[in-house]
Amino acid sequence: MDGQKIKQDEIHIGQNIRRIRLEKGVGQTELVRRMQLEGVSITRETLVKIERETQHIQAVQLRGIRDALGTTYEELLR
């Protein structure tokens, strides 16, 4: 399941990630660093593509972002 990709067709996950990240004052590099420390394989370039919604997000990445930003799935998927 961790390799499962989540399409961003109707739910703008990338926009929500960016909004929450900026509200919390976390830069992209910092978010990636936090995720990598938790064992989530992601690069800054991948995060940029996810936020721009040009790349689907994997379930493991979504969980890592949720944990690193201290938010909820509900907030990320609204």
C-alpha cells in the first residue's frame, strides 16, 4: 500500500500541502529533511512537483508530510 499513488484530480493535495507548510513557516528543504529523518524517501524536486500537482503523491509520502507538518489527513485532503 505504501507504493500506492494518490491522484490529485479533484482533491488538490499539493495546494493543501503548500498552504499548510507556509502557514507553519516550514521551507521545502526543511520539510524534506524532516521526512528523510523519518525514513521517507523524497527529494526537494519531488516535493516541488507534488506541490505543483504535476506528480502524484505516494501514500507513504502523504503520511510523511502529515507527520512532519503535524497535521491531519483531513486537512491535507480537504
